[in-house]
Amino acid sequence: MSDKAIQVTGLKKRYDSTSALSSVTFSVEKGEMFGLIGPDGAGKTTLIRILTSLLDPDEGTCRLLGISVHEDPKSIRKIIGYMPQRFSLYPDLTVGENLRFFADLFRVPRKERLKKTEELLEFSRLEPFVKRRAGALSGGMKQKLALSCALIHTPEILVLDEPTTGVDPVSRREFWSILKSLKKSGVSILITTPYMDEAERCDRIALIHHGEILAMGTARSVIDQFSGSIFSVSGPDLLGLSRWFKRQLRSDQVRILGDRVQLNLFSSTEKNVSDLVKDAKASGQVIDAFGRENPELEDTFITLIAEREKRNDQTISS
């Protein structure tokens, strides 16, 4: 038995001329919650489908608890619980009927079925809704039901593809509380998400963009890789300020956050912020204050993407 819950090595996948995954390598420790963070189209779902034996890679290997996904998919499906991105249960069946169906599907012994179902209903707080059709549940309840069905056969590894997308904030918080309890019980969890705030709930994360892992480690260690500077500028016309700075910088370096405009200066070779502010005032923009801010994970991600694109442009031009 491997000491790693998940081991991915040199994974590549192409769709026609598009590279979905480019030599992806990472591992997940037993009992760890690992987050795969990236926007739509980053390659997260392709990676998940390969890990769950639903898709074959072009190159590379995947092992779960030492078992090859490609060579022994039947064994993989016994040790893994998978929750896809879209709600995939049966809307015409009740909560209880969905759980019984998946218990049959995974051949859970009858003597264990009732106990496991009761545990999951209590665990997910769905017991009062056991007779409600799945299609009539709220978004958060649907996700908790989908998670319960993925856990019915007591998997050692749980793989979740953007489970909180489109879910209200309260349900998101409840869902993460459930995942935390599962982790404490020893379940290894791989979760994909586009939300940067969820990344800090994971033990370690990998930032992925266009099929390439840009950084990996704890959220703090990834933020420490930020090489630029963050400044905020405030004034009475935030939209006008934002438009002006976007003309001087790249559009992804400027964003409105609450009562200020945030400027992400990627490196020390960028324009000096004092000169930018002076030029803005000279052009008629009203600026009340500006100052430096500490970078966050999203700032680091944007910077890493910009650096990657710059390297690619240099490669193409050479």
C-alpha cells in the first residue's frame, strides 16, 4: 500500500490542437485536503475525470493508494468517492431513495446499509428531508445529498469537482464544515474550486492555468512567491479611476475593490506608482489617497499568469 493517497506524474492530455494538461505532477498525502485552484478552462475537470478513470490520459500515470487508475479501474472505484461538477442524482427520486440506489450500485452489504444511511442523513442534516424529491431540494441541499451518495460506500479518497459553485454562502460554509469533519476522520480529499477564499481551507493547494501548475504549497507559501507590489487608490469616481489606470497598465492589473481601486504592479520594472498617481491627477482624475497593500492569493495567481504569458510571448517571438 502506498504512503500517498494520490500520485500524479507527468500527466498530459490534448483535445485536437488544445493542450488541456501539460506534464502535471503532484501528490496528495493520506488524510490531506488538497485544493486544485483555477478558473474555468484551466484543466481541473479533465484532471478529475482522468483520476476517476472516466478519461484516459495521452501520457503520464495516476495512482490512488498505489493502485494504477489505468490498469485497475475497478479497484479504483471501490476506494474513491466522486462528486461531479453538475448535480447528477435522480431528481424524481427522494433523498432516501437516492441513497438506497447508490448503496445498491456500490453493493453495500444490507446489514450495513441502514446504519450508513442514517449516519449520512444525520451528518448532512438531511434527515428531515428524507422523503423529499431530490429535484425539489435547494442548491445547498442537493450538494449535500450528492456528497452523501459519494460517501455511501465509505471511500478512502474523496474527489470533488467544484462542489460549491452556485451555492449560497451559508450552504458553502456548512459544506466546508462537513469536509473538515471528513478530513478529521482520515478521508483524503482532492477538491477543485475557482474560489480563492476556499483555497485557504486546504492543507496545500496547486494553482493551475491552461493545464499547467504554476505554483504549489500551502496558501501562505504560494502568496510568498508574489514578486510585485500592490497599491490602492481612492477617490470619488472609482470607475473613472479604474478606466484611466487600465489605459496605463494591463486591464488585469486594475480592479475595483469596495471603496478603492487596486493596482497590481507585477515587478519592479513597472511604472512607479507615484508617477502614475501624479499623471492621473494631471489628467484631471481626483485622488484622495493611495498606499501599499499586502498581496493575497488572487494577486499572486494573476502575477504568475502574467509571467507565464510573458514567457510564452518571448518563446514565440524568438
